[in-house]
Amino acid sequence: MKKQFVHMKGTKDGFILRLDDQCAYVDLVEELKGKVSEGGIDGKVDVQLHLGYRYCSDEQLKELVEIVQQSEQLSVSKVQSDVLTVHESNQKILESQQDTYVGVVRSGQILRAPGDIIIVGNVNPNGRVEAGGNVYVLGKLKGIVHAGVQGNEEAIIAASRFEATHIMIADQVEVMSDEQVKIMNRTEMVCAFIGNDGRIMYDQIHTLKNIRPFLIASKGGS
């Protein structure tokens, strides 16, 4: 039995076309043309192309999209690939780095790091910290902090005393109220993170092993 190179799956938003990433490109194109020409679709339908680990040139991507859109009923809304570009790879390397800053981040000062940063000291009011990864403050956090500045929604912010005025993670922003500060500082070290609902949430630092298990993948207690 001939192996199938193109798998179609229906969703509430349209179709997903999963393209085999191991077969020859010419074989993939031939089967995709046949799949698209089958018809039987009513109305306009959005299609997501999933390429897996297949690297495609710009010309090949254009060809695949054009093949799908030869059918008047199909429109490619998204092309998803598991292959990292050089820029994405370099960005991940930067975000995996960790810097340590010992001292006070003073009012008006901006401290930046490409990856994680550990601050051994306080962040004063109107002091600002920006990091591509996580931010850990071993002191009072009273200023402005932006973690995951390149869009990393998995980034977290943790502080011994959480008294920040503004918290930002990826593209989410929250202005903290005095009441929030009072509630959080009745407990131990607090961390901020983006929850499942896409909003910034807060919890005690020991919950990180459940919220972001990858942070302790290399070492950690029970």
C-alpha cells in the first residue's frame, strides 16, 4: 500500500494539511495537487499548512500555497514549520544565557539582558529591567520589569519583595495596585507569569515546579 504524504484534518476553523517531511519534494507536490483537486468542499475554507521538519525555500513555499489556492474554496491562512531560521536559533541561544548583576538598579537606570538575569540587590522606583528571558530579583522590586521582551510568553519574574509599579511579560502589561502589593508581601517570595488564560498571574515561588517545570529540568528537589 502506497504511503500517504498529505494528511487532511478538519477543525472548527477549517482544515489542517500535514505534509510529510521525509518524502521527496516532487512526490509531495504531486500528491498535494491530487488532494486539492478532489473537491467536495462547500464555501470558502481556511487551510493551515504544517510542514513539520521539512526545509522549504521561498519558491517552494510559494508553490505549495499556490497549489492549495488553485481551488477556489481553499485559502491558506497559516504556514507552520518546525524548522528554526538562523535568526530564531540565534535568539534562542541569547535567551538561554544568564547574567548576574550585583547592586542597586537606581531610579532612571535601565538594565538590559539578552537572556535571564539575576539581580542581587533592589530595583528602586522608576528603575527598569528588561530581559529576553526570566528576571530574578534577590531584593526589593519597586520599579518596572519586562521579561520575555522578544515575545517569550514562558518567561517569569520573581522577587523577594514584590512591590513593582509595572509588570510586563512578552506583550502583556499590568499596572500593579497598592492592594496587590500588600497582599503579595504577606507571603514568601512571589513570581509573576502568564497563565493559561493569557493574563499575568502571581503565585508563591515554590509553585514554579508545576507552572514552569522546564525551569528545574536539570536540578531540583522533591
